[in-house]
Amino acid sequence: MPTHIVIFRFLSEPSDVNFGGKVHGGAVMKWIDQAAYTCAVNWSSQYCVTVYVGGILFLNPIHIGDMVEVQARLVYTGRSSMHIAVDIKTINPKTKVESKATHCVIVFAAVDDMGKTIPVPKWEPQTEDDKTMERYAIRLTEMRKEINEEMLLHFINK
Ligand SMILES: CC(C)(COP(=O)(O)OP(=O)(O)OC[C@H]1O[C@@H](n2cnc3c(N)ncnc32)[C@H](O)[C@@H]1OP(=O)(O)O)[C@@H](O)C(=O)NCCC(=O)NCCS
């Protein structure tokens, strides 16, 4: 498997359930964080922390007993940051019905023992799809600037 992609596959379990009988959003967010963390550490060979996660698209519910595939794929690197696209797909093992469940782009930074950011190897897109995904990550970063400013104003100055 390429070093910029990490895939987790497992069954969703009864302990993942929410009050509506489907998989809890918090469980899905944990899978996103774990797969993306593994992808970031795998790429940088450094300890990494989550810098930003937003815009999680919960497109379809995940049912208990579904097979879940969480794919984390490095799509863009800055100096210390790694932008990782996470796609969650499911398949019902009985009916074979497949579903695209969740998508987001999460940003990690590599840090040293003091928690200071450190440079990561540059990701060079190879295929047309890689290039499209890199442009997508850059576009999201641009769009996020205004959101970040608004959120910081609210959080810091409150
Ligand atoms: C992440 C952290 C080390 C960044 O420290 P900092 O001194 O602010 O460093 P920077 O401003 O250079 O940001 C680091 C990188 O993250 C990027 N970044 C920062 N905020 C961002 C955001 N909202 N969206 C996307 N990228 C962001 C920066 O652009 C920079 O990328 P680059 O090095 O590739 O240019 C610090 O904010 C921190 O420790 N945060 C808490 C992390 C944490 O506890 N996570 C949850 C548990 S793991």
C-alpha cells in the first residue's frame, strides 16, 4: 500500500450505537481521527497533533453490523501540516448494499518533544486524481480562513 494512504476495515459494533439505533457520530469522529493520525505519522515518521477538523459531511447513517472502511489519504502538505481526506464507506454483509457514509478533510501538524511544529516531507501529487485532491485541499484552506477568523474572534475575545 502507498505510504500516503491508510485504510481501516472493521465491523461496527453494538457499543457504537446512538439513541436512534445507528452508529454514534462520536464513534465516527474517533475513527476519522485515528485513521488520519495513523496516516500523518506514517507519512512524517513524527508524532502529530490534530490542528483542524471541520466540515464533516455525514451523508448516510452507518448501521450496527455494517462493514466499515475508513480511508485516510494525504492530499496536501505545507511546512509542518498534512491535509488528509477521510472517506468512510460501508457495506451491509447480508444485502451487499454499499453506501458512502462520511467525508471530511482533517489537518495534522508534526511536532517535536516540546510540541513545536517541525517540517514534514513534501507530498508530490502523482496522478490527475492526486492533483485534483491537492487543489481541493488548497481551496478548502482558502475558504476556511474567513471561518477561522470568525471563530477565533468569538472564542478568544469572548
Ligand atoms: C498545532 C499547534 C502545535 C500549532 O502551533 P502554532 O505555533 O500555532 O503553529 P502554526 O501556526 O505554524 O501552525 C502549524 C501548521 O498548522 C496550520 N494550521 C494552523 N491552523 C490551521 C487551521 N485552522 N486550518 C488548517 N491549517 C491550520 C498552519 O498553517 C501551519 O501549517 P504549515 O506549517 O504547513 O504552514 C498548536 O496550535 C497546538 O498545540 N494545538 C493543540 C493541538 C491539539 O491538542 N490537538 C488535539 C489533540 S491531538
